[in-house]
Amino acid sequence: MTGPGIDDAPPPRIPGDVLFSVLDGQAVLLNLATGVYHGLDAVGTRIFELLSEHDSLRAVRTAMLDEFDVEPEQLDRDLRDFLSELSGRGLLEADDEAPTS
């Protein structure tokens, strides 16, 4: 993501060692590499679902703007913060970190 908006870069990918399950509208994530569970609220869960469904951050942003009553600038900040936090916990990785086959 760059500047105040979201670019067309691929979203960060969910590593193969992260398991994702939704229970009652909230996600439970397990990082198999660390053995640590993480929980997401309903909004975080939706973002995580959209990351797995879309091939660009712009598409994730558009879906979030359609589904939630939020100002675009606030959403951009919240997405950046959320993605940074999950990356810091090893729950997401930049697409350029993906292993090549």
C-alpha cells in the first residue's frame, strides 16, 4: 500500500503454516510455526476472508467500502495497520516472500 490510498499490488498472502477457521463470525488463526492462536473480531475476520478471495488490495478495499460505513481515508489507515499487525505476528507475508516452485 502506498500513500493515502491502496495500490493494485497483490495482497499479502496467508502462509501455509497458518490455519484459519471462522466460528460464530469470528476468526481463529493458528500459526503452526509458533503454536500461537490469534483471534479476530468480525471486521478483522472479514478483511482476512477478503484477502484470501481477492488478487489486489484495491479489490479488498472496494469490498470493505461496499460492506461497511467507513470513510475511505479511515479504511486505508485501518487496513495498513491491520496488515502490518498480522504481518508482524507471522500471519501474513508479502507476496514477494512466497516460495517459488
